[in-house]
Amino acid sequence: MAKRPAKMTDEAGGGHDLTIDLKPFINFLVVLIPVLMLSAEFAKISIINLKLPENRGSSPSIKQTKAPEQNDDNKLLLTMIVTDSVVTLGAKGGFLPSLFYREFHKYVSREDRAVEVTVEYDPSNPKKQFKNPKSGKPFLVTERQEILLYVTDENRNIINCLYTKTGEMLTDGAGNPLKAAAKAGDTVYILTNPRREVVVTDPGQYSLHPLSAYDEMKNRLMKIKQRYADVPDANDIILAAENQVAYDKIVQLMDVARAAEFPNIAISKLRS
């Protein structure tokens, strides 16, 4: 004979069924599911249309048995060669006069932001450490805020150039740096892109400062861009640097190239 399910009896002798009430759990799921749906991340599919040049060996319908011939006669082939003390521009198989420079590193203490030190870097002793004058501890690479490059003459004397109060370099009409004080009535050009022509009314607005190699390199690149604007690789430049050249310096020179409207930058290594 089958037995009935057991029932709990309370003190009054009444019985209570053991059935579980699922309504609160269902109500919880009703609220939780929409929240999970809203917070879920779904896969996104994007389509990029590419048209590969057929004459460079990329066409699937044409079998390439030898390297395609390239005509570089009309190309600029602009290259910036960077060493620990010289920057040189090469184009069309020739080279512009090199920019010799002295390098300075600006450090800002992580412990005390008021401590700022600018020291000259010695390429013959690249492992030399510079100490915080307040704590006596060597500065860390992460405390280096900026690498400054100043153009020098053949005797390593720093060359001065005329700058505005906001730090903009001044040139003459031919794009040559102004190395003497301006006079009222002189026509000068501010190194913006494009150059800004200014007639000097107050010579006190301009003063001589060490010529930045970054500014002079931008100045030269802008002149090249203007002269060779129609060549096929007018937007391209190759940065060839020695191994010991600091990465921060390369990044700053890349910014200079972009400012001169050379957005396509390739980085290569100089052969030792």
C-alpha cells in the first residue's frame, strides 16, 4: 500500500506542505536578464575594401616570375640620417649640409617636481648618470622630460637664432634662420606651416636664443616639401638612426616630419 507524503505538524496539530515558492526567484531572473543583455558586448564585423596595385606582384590573376621594375628617376627618396651628434637630409641621390648639434637632457624629479635640471649629454660616455642635486640619487630615464638639440658650428659653438616670445623661430624670405636682432620695418617670417609673414614694429618682441635642431630641421623639410610637392613620394620620409640614438629623440624628429607634412614615416637602422 502506497504511503502519502509526510507532512510537518506544528504544536497546534496543523500541517504544512514542503512545496518551495519559486516566485521570488523568477522575479529576480526577470530583472537580471535585461541587465545582462544590456551589459553584454557583441562582436562587430567591419569590412575594409583594399585595392592592391597589379604591377607590384599583388594581383592573384597574374603570375609574377620576377621582381617588378621600379623607376626611381622622379622620386624624392627623402631620408633623414640621425647619429649621436649629426642630422643629415638626403634626397634624389644628394645630401644637404649636415646639422651638427649638442644634446641636452632635461630632468624633472619625481619626488619633488620643483627640481628641474638640464644637463649636457656626452655621446662618448652614454652610460654616465646625472644626479638629483637635492637627493643625490641618479635621475631615472622616466624622469627625463625632454631631449634638447642645439645647432652648432664646426667648432661646436651653439648658434643663436631669433625667436618670438612664444618660442617660434624666425627666418628671412629665403627660409634662412635670422641670426641677428631685427629692426623696426624688417619683414620676417615665423616658422609655422605655412610660414607667416610679419613686419617688425617692436624689435623687443623678438630675442636671440639657441637654434633648435628640431626647428631648423622642420625649416629645411618645409622648403623641400614646397620645391618637390609634385613627386610621387612627396609625403614619404625614411628615418635612419644609429643604435645608440635615444628613442625619445627619434619620436621628436618624427613629430617634426609630420609638422612639415611628411606623414608617411618609415624607420630604418643605420649599418654599422
